[in-house]
Amino acid sequence: MEYGNIAQWVGLLISTLTLIWAVASFRGKAAEGRVASLEKAIADKASVGRMGALEDRVDKVEDRTTQMEGELRHLPSREQTHGMELAMRDMAKEIGVLTERLKPIQHTTERLQEWMREDAKEKRQGAS
């Protein structure tokens, strides 16, 4: 190989390496700028005032949760609710039986009331 030919290849190699270094360094600076902006955003969001406000909100949520747990403690459990459903169904059956048993009494009462009205009419007509 000739010296001029080698010099051309070395020049090409140097310019290629320079181009690669320039691109890498530009990307590194751009990435560094993005990292710096992210660090600033995180620092802003994690400021002392913001942390205090978040702690207050967490405290309020904890208080509400504790209050709700206290209210839920008074409610019946799943088993108790099921037991009440069964008892109400049994009571409905018993009420149905009682209703059927009261029908003859109702009919008797209606007949007695009708008889009393007729008797009162006869007495009024007999007195007139």
C-alpha cells in the first residue's frame, strides 16, 4: 500500500470517529438535560409543603377509614343476614297460614253483622 492511500484511510477513519464522538456527545448532553429536568420536577413534587399536604390527606383518609370500619362493625355478618332471610321466609309462611285461618272468622263476622243489621231494621219497623 502506498502512503497516500493509507493517509486517506486514516483520514476517513478519523473523520468517522469524530462524527461518532460528536453524535454520542450530543446525545449525552441531550440526555443529561432531560435527566436534569426530571430531577427538578421530582424535587418540585417532593417539596416539603407538598409532602405536608399529602400527609394531611393521608391522615384524613385514615380517619375516614377508621370511621367506616366502626360503622361496619355494627352491621350484621353474612351469616346473620342469611339467618334473618330464612326467619322472614318462615314468618311469611306462618302469616299465610294465619290469613287462611282468619278467613272463616271474617265470614262469620260478616254474617253476624248482616244479621244484626236485619234485626235492627225489624225492630225499627216493628216500633213504627
